[in-house]
Amino acid sequence: MGKEVGRGHFGHTSSARVKKGDLKGQVVAVKTIPKAKMTTPISIEDVRREVKILKALSGHKNLVKFYDACEDALNVYIVMELCEGGELLDRILSRGGRYMEDDAKVIVTQILSVVSFCHLQGVVHRDLKPENFLFSTSDENAPMKLIDFGLSDFIRPDERLNDIVGSAYYVAPEVLHRSYSMEADIWSIGVITYILLCGSRPFWARTESGIFRSVLRADPNFVDSPWPSVSPEAKDFVKRLLNKDYRKRMTAAQALSHPWLRDENRQIPLDIVIYKLVKAYVRSTPLKRAALKALSKALTEDELLYLRSQFKLLEPSKDGRVSLENFRMALVRNATDAMQVSKVPDILNLLEPLSNRRMDFEEFCAAAISPYHLEALAGWEEIANTAFQYFELEGNRVITVEELAQEMNLSPSYYSMVQDWVRHSDGKLNFLGYTKYLHGVTVRSNTRNH
């Protein structure tokens, strides 16, 4: 064992030299976690889970490599690759607190790339912050590695987590409300990007409870210097990660196709959200599918770019269509052991309605868009108006208030709410009705269905 190179929640990390085996002579990092600190069954479970996640998630260039884990009477030891380039936090500070945009892009791209990989495998990190990204060497252009999965967890495709973990400055509003999923990681990336671009924290106070209040208000400052000199694309990028409504945040894969980061030569990774959206689409009513189809016809080039990249990853057949098998193979191509634990493949059973038909790109667009994501765009009004015109032409049909309420799983007590959504003149949905219907209504007692 060599000198200490870092300290974490539970233990400390030292450099060490391997005496025998495949890695003989190699210098590695050893995280030592004293058993005396594992006083609760929870923390023993946490350490087991950290090891399990590190083991299961191998194979991404921005992920710290896991070699082994062992224990003696006093400690648990996790043996990993040694990153000697220091923390991202220290690099930010050594640059006077902020990065130029081009340099920030290099950092953010690596963060999104590894996080989209984790999310696809069904792992949510829950503690993304500049201290948990290390550079592999002290070289200026050294790749970054995500470390410390001590607070991470496996998450099933439709599960929500409820324990409050993470670091106050980087924690998402919905974590404080105790119901969250992958999107909480995206918020943390938004905070990191904000810091990279301007050198100060978006949410700050003297006390932890003050920070939490600031996070829940979710109103970061984009006015003071240096924001006026930051490009509009970069500002838009950060705002679409720091959206208070987690449903409107970009996913990690989507963020990689945002105009600020766009790069023709970089492949966008497979996005797990596509599976969730297509699952909902193939199980929805004909009216809902018509409403989404109209919406997909109004998409901007920016949105289409992301959808084209996702469709391509499904490797459509020569006639440009995809089947359930395409969705299955795309997952298989990206699978690690983590995917089995987090039950991501189970999502394919829910795509069963696709088993006897195939989807072309046009229908894929209708299936894989989220009205919430689009609503976060500056041009949403225009998109919605155009979509409604298509809907009027092809999908709008006569519908009673009762029928509409049933479509949306609403009980009779909500009939009055949807009354103004239907035109008196011809009994079809009006513009308000169309946009509300696209969203579905989340009724507190009814949240299990949404």
C-alpha cells in the first residue's frame, strides 16, 4: 500500500502496487472502508451494492475500472484503476473558477456519455458532483472517470426512488420531495455545467436547509456576469437540464444531441427513455396515437436529429422499419450485468403489442416523443399550433365529455374539468383540449396509472 490519494463518505483511498496475478506490478487505487463505520445494516448493504454496481457496469471509457473487492477482520477493500490527474473540482479552481465554452463542452460531453450509459443499464448515480470525476492522468486532455458509486442504486424501468441522498448543492428538487428517478442525475449535470460556465453555484446559502430552499425555488441567475457573454445555445442547454419539472428535462442522450454539443462525428448513445415512450404508445388508444402522430409532424429539425439517431441505433431493416426484435437487439448490444439486475430487459415484455407489426420512422417519431420535452422548447407554442392543424385534418373526431374522461382514466367527479376541452360547435377537441389531452392529467389519487 502507498500514500492516501482521497477521502470519501465512508473510507479513504490509497495507491497500491499489485504483487501477483494478471495485474502484477501495476499501480492501482484501493478504497479502504473500515468495518467499524459499518455500524448499521444499511451501510454494509451500501458497500455490497457499490461493489455490485462497479462489477456490473464495466466497459465505458469514462468509468473507473473495477478490479477486485476483498475483506479482512477490520476493513473492506475495493481495488480499482488509479486516476492520477486529480478531481474536476480542483481543475475548475485552478482555472480561476470557470471554463471557456469549448473546454466546458469536452467535460460535459464525457459526463453525459457515461451517465447515459449508466441510465441505459438501469443505474442511477445519485451523487454526481465535480469531486466524483477524476482525470486519469495530469495531462491537459486526459479523459475523465466517474468514481464513487457509494450512493448509487439499480432502478427498474418504472420505479421511483424515495430516499434523500446526494450533496446539497447538486440535489434535484424532486429528490427533496422523495419521488425521483434518472432525471435527478440530469439536474446534477445541469448544476455542474452551470458552475463550469460561470464559476459560481446556481443554488447557494449558508446552511443546508437554505440551500434546499433555493433548490426548491429553482430559479438560477442567468443575468449577472459572465452570463451575458455566454452563448445562447449554452444558456438554453443549462436551462433544459435545470428545469424544475423533471419530465421536461432532456435525457443524457438527448442532451448530447443538443445544438450546443452537436458533433456530426460523435454517435449518440441509445436512450432508455425511447423504450418507455414506445411502450406507452403501443398501449395507448387510437385517439392518443393520432394526437401524437400530429405532434410528430410538427417537430423541428433539432428534435428530428435526435430521433433519427435513435432510430438508426435500432438498425431498421432495408425497408426502413423496426420490429420488437430490433428493440431487443439494440438492448442486447448495450447489455452489461447491471441490466439484468435492474430488470431493464423486462421492458421488452411490455412492448409485446409490437410483436406482430413493424414501425416505420414516421410512426417511431410519434411513439418516441414526449410532449413534456417539447413543451420546454422556446418554440413550443408554434409546434403545438402546427400539430393541432394536422390533428384537425387527420385525427380529430367527435368525442363526448364522458368518453374523453374515460380515455384519460378520470372518475366522473372530473367531468366538469374536461368540459371546456370539447368544442360545442362540432363535439371535437379544441386547441386547449388537444394540448391537455396530449399530457394526460395527473390526478393525485390516480397517480399510479401515470
